[in-house]
Amino acid sequence: MVAPKKYPDELRERATRMAIEARQDPAASHGAIKRIADQLGVHPEALRTWVRQAEIDGGHRPGVRTDEAARITELERENRELRRANAILKSASAFFAAEIDRPHR
């Protein structure tokens, strides 16, 4: 289960956009994330994480993009389900093989 979001998406987008724009200005770049986070009532580390992910998604920083991470998560979930189904089928196969080998009266 996914935890509920603490901050609305609109606030996240606005704060991220403001921080990225502020970091582009050399005069205002120092402490921009903390300053903007304080102004908007957001934890600075949360804003820093959002900015980092936006830079990754935009191709300005190396890392796993959001859509790729979602795809990986989905594939891992599917892999777990298939492994579970495979284990069930193996145990059922062993059970029925034992039933066939058992002598009948």
C-alpha cells in the first residue's frame, strides 16, 4: 500500500518549479531550496528530493526516471506473482504425482 501524500500535487509542482528557477539565478541559488521550502511550508528535504527527481526526469541528472521506476515496480510485482503461482503449481504437481503412484485397493 502507498502512504497518502502529505503535500498536494499542485504544491509539489509549484515548489519544484520555483526552486529550479531560483537555482538557475547565480545570485539567488545559494540556499534557494531552504528559503522556498520555508516560504511554502514544505520540509526542505522533501523539496530537495522533488527537485532532484524533476532534474532526473528532465534528463539533467543521471538516475531512474519516474516512469521507469513505476515500470520496474510493476515488473517486480508481476515477477512475485508468477513465482508464487509457479510454486503452487509445483506443489500441486508433486501432490498429484504422489497420488498416482499410491497403490489403489
